[in-house]
Amino acid sequence: MSTVLIRQIPDDYAESSGLAKYNRSRMPGCIDRFPAVLNTDGRYITGLDEDSFTVKQEERKTIKEKRLRLESKLGKDLSALSNFWEDYYVVIDTNKPKVFNTENPADELSLTVLIANNFVAPSKSHTDMPEYRTAQYYAYTEESEIQEETSNQRVRDKAISKLSEIGEDEDKMRLYGQYLEGLKYHAKLGPNALYTMLRSYIEDKKSGVENSKQFLLALDKPIEEIQQKILIDKGIKQGFIRKVSLGGRKFVYQFGQVSVGSTIGDVYKNLSSVEFAPELLALQKELEK
């Protein structure tokens, strides 16, 4: 028997409400009913529709075979246009663990629909992906959890190893620290403090393994790109780059009288481009003053 347990994903609300410490995202006593969503083209999203435009060509045969197998076992029309889906939904009770036996065709169908509609992430590692940003559950198997934790530990170990390689270089540690976490990595900190701060960043349990990945990515970036981001961060912190209201809920970031982006991401992207090279140079000179 292949057993899949549906677990809750702690989110921002869970953090603020205290649910996160219990690994919950939903309050006790809630009943969630998840249907197969009707798409704009009149087809239900089922995970069994080989004609869906989102399905890759090489996957079509496998999906069709799965649908035909489940139709045979359940005696139902599971095509994307079937009226079977009009009254179909999967229930998850937040008071009880939801367990699926994937050898049971009804359970296999339920799990397929939940994942296809992005209500449930296929694994914990998928919860960081954009398509599952609103999911409050993920599918857990002991085997997948062990594999994921092993993979995550390898990433952390690699990040710690790379940190050890630069552990005597104050300038590099300060540079990468400012790039990743900001200006708290200031000039008065010595190598031991810088190393400790970066190690704490890498091993931070709240962020999972994401910090380790970001540290490794930073090491591969050109020094010029690292320095540009730090320069922009300083410009924002010291008020040279200002967030200006345009009325309503619209804002723009300005350097002097020049608009440099509507989001922080735009500011980094624009000021690192050739088009905004004069503004970046001017910002550098202002900061040197």
C-alpha cells in the first residue's frame, strides 16, 4: 500500500496567529471542500485531461492511460467535459489527518485532482513554487521527506564549506553579508563576528534551505553585480532613493527627479542597466560625499 498524508503548510497568517508552531495553516474545526475547477475553456481541471494545453506532448499518453484505468475501476466518465465533475469535491477536515491510499482508485483520483488544481503541493519542496503559493496543504510520504531532507542537508553542508573557504577574508564576508542581509555587516565587525552572522544566516531554520541556496548563488555572481546592489541598498537606506506616492495606491521610487522603478525589484534591475548608468554613477558620488 502507498500511503500519502496531507499536511498543512504554515504561512504568514500561521506565523502571526501562532499556528505555525503546531505546523498548521488552518484553524481547528475547519472543513475545506475542494472541487475540480472549471476552466475558461469549459473544461474541468482534473489532472487526467491529456488534451489540456498545459500538458506536454510526451506526457499525454501516460495521462490518458491513467484516466482510462481509473474510469474502468470507478465506472465513471472522467473526461474534462463530463458532468461527473459538477458535484465532485474532496473534503479535508482540519481536525483529522487526511490519508490517501493510492492503491484505492477513489483516493488516487482525489489526490490527482487536488494537485492538478494547486490546492495541494505534490511535496514540501514544491511549496516554494509560484503555482502553489496559495496552497495550504502538501502531500507527504516518509520516503519523499527523507530524500528532501537529505538533499537540503547537502545544500547546507556545501554552503558551510564555501563559507569556511572565505572565513579569513573580512572583505568578502562583509561584501556577501551586505548583499544578502543588508548594512548590518558594517566595517567595525571583525572576522569572527562576520563568520558567525553568515553561518546563522545559512543555518536559519525558519527559512528552510533557501538561505543556503541564496548564499551559494551570491558566490557565483560577478563582484560588480554584488557591489551595485549594496550601493542601491545604501541609497535607499540613506534616503537618496525615495518612495513617492502618485495617489491612490500607486507609488514610484525616485532618485532626484528620475523615476527608477515602481518596485524594489525594478529599482535593482533598472539601476544595474546601461540606460541608468548616469544615475548609478551619480548615486555613488552622493554616497561618497
